[in-house]
Amino acid sequence: MPLPKLSDAQIVWVSRQVAGYIDTQRQTYRPRAVPLDRNQKTAVQSFFPAATLDSARVVVLAGERIGNPPFYGELIKMGFALASLPDFAQMAAITYVDTVVLHEPFTGRVLFHELVHVLQYEKLGLEQFTAKYVSGFLNGGSYEAIPLEMNAHELDARFAAAPTKSFSVANEIQAWIDAGRF
Ligand SMILES: [Zn+2]
């Protein structure tokens, strides 16, 4: 089912809602999230800047799922089918700026993927990250087609295929920014 065509004003409104939601979720989860442990850092330290790994926090939820954003009702009024919107409770993990919230104990690849998002937020800032995430979703028609997700997926796959062959995630993200791919 195709997504509805939104006006520019509606896109701005949705982006603002998403940014506010991300900020609120970060504040909710950050107090009980913990720094990466030594093993987690060791596994990915040759891919990410040390400052990014130091600032990241993770929380693994137990007996609790992340709810969908409060503005989903408004999106449905705008013409979105609920099934076309990302269902947060079904996602393995979600990153709110520098705080990774997971529904289950995670693998190195999932952690890597979420840390790519931490670095994307760091480079773009919350406002720009959100605007590009929303426009990517609206243009691509699905969660998987969002360029910020495609970038993270491409890099986590590269890591999973060769976990000791280091590369700079920061450079890879920057190359996508410079090429206007987000
Ligand atoms: Zn992702």
C-alpha cells in the first residue's frame, strides 16, 4: 500500500514530532542505560571513534517493550495505514541519539548496527537526522528503504563478514553525507 503524499508543512510537523519523541525516549532510558563493557568495546574499537564508544549507553529491556510513538494516531488521520508504520515493539533495537535500547540480549552485529546510528546522529545532529529519516521513509515507502538504515545495514554486513578487517565507520558515513545519499 503506497504511503500518502504529505504537504511540506505536514512533513515538517512529522519531523518535529519524531525529534521530540526521540529526545523524550532518550531521557527516559538514559538514566538506566550502562556504558559498553570492555568486550563490547574491544570488538568494535577499530571501527569507531573512541569518543563515540565512550558516550554510547545501552539498556536491555526485560519484560517490557517499547511502545509506538504517541503521534501515530495523527499519522493514521493523515492517511497512513498502521501496518505501513514501523512497529517499535517488534524491533530488535532502537537508538535514541546515543542511547541504544534493546529488546533482547544482543550480538556484536546488532550492537555494530546501532553504533552506526549513534555516529550518524553525532554527525548530522538530531534535527537533520530526523528530517532525513522521515524523508527517507516517505520517499522509499518502507523502513528498509530509509538511506540511514541502508547505510547502517551495509556497514554491519561488512563487519559481520570480516569482524577483524577494520574500516572507518566515520569516513563511510561522511562519504554518504558528501554524496547526498541520505
Ligand atoms: Zn537501524
